[in-house]
Amino acid sequence: MSTDAHQIRILTVDDHPLLRDGVASLVGTQSDMTIAGEAASGREAIEMFRKLRPDVTLMDLRMADMGGMEAMTRIITEFPDAKIVVLTTYSGDTQIVRALKAGAQGYLLKGLLRKELLETIRAVYAGKKRVSPEVASQVAEYAADSSLTLREIDVLQLVAQGNANKLIADRLDITEDTVKAHVRSILSKLGANDRTHAVTIALKRGIIDL
């Protein structure tokens, strides 16, 4: 690896070796950037970041040992100037907003890497935020929607796991009528026809995860 001071040093975090190889081959064709290191999990990402202090980190959201969202939050808490681009196959608007609120400077769908990765890295390195048009349109589509409350998300998560209202009430230490009221509110906010439809919408948008 070159130690050219003008090169953008990149840390790639993804649990799929093929994706890391793909990023490395793209970056390898550029004279102004280099791969400083690779990590296969969120925990490893934190350790590698402390050791390497990369200019830009490419962070997958879904990894087995520690998810990218948690790893990113911990890195930014420790290193507020960290520049992180989220790489994901997932375009759910809630995940996008959550990642940007957590401090990500970029959000890129893995299917668009070849087309947009290099200019995204340069933009984020220069201090700009970079979100691909496909991702931005996802956020815009639901921008006017009422957000679910944390309790409503808890209820919906339990609905998604197949629990009946009585069991949800017991688990959350609330009454069954309160659960029903939450479900009515959830259906209204998500524009869903029934509980199953609400779960489908919530999974697609990244509001809940199974």
C-alpha cells in the first residue's frame, strides 16, 4: 500500500469478502485513494478504526457480530470527526434516516457501488454529505408520514413475531385495550389494511427487523 500523504485512506467494513474485494479493485484503479484496512464485523471495525484512523470508512449495516449502526455510533462517539459512508442492500427509509441521524455522511446501495462509490468517497472526504438519488427518493416518499412512537414500534415488533394481543399486553405490562389502541394507530400511520400488511410495510421501510 502506498503511503502517499495525499491519498484518501479507506477502511472497508463488510462481512462478505467478495464485497470487500470488489471495493478494493475499484479503489485500486484510483491514484488518490487506497485501502488502509478491512474489517469483517462491527467489533473489528471499532478496533481497526482506533488503530488506523482512516479518512473514510465504508460501513455495512447488517453483520452478525455487531451491526453497522451500533459500530458507527460507537466510532462517532469516540471520534466525532469520523467520516462514514453506509453501504447496504437495504433502501428502507427509516434505516436511512436513522443512519444519517447517527452521523453517517453518506448512504449508498451496494447495487450502485460501481457507478457511485468513488465520487461518494471523494465527496465525503471533502466534508460533504452524499446520498444517492434512489436513496433520497425513498426518504422523500415517506417524509410527511407520522412517525411511530417507540411503544408502537415495540408492539409492532411483537406482532411481527406472531404474538396475540394478550401476550403483547403481558410482555409490555399494559392492558389489552391499550395494545388494540396502539395497533389501530399503527395501521393508520402506516396506511395498512391489517396487522400482516403493517408488518410487511414496517419491514420494507426498516422500522422493525426480524
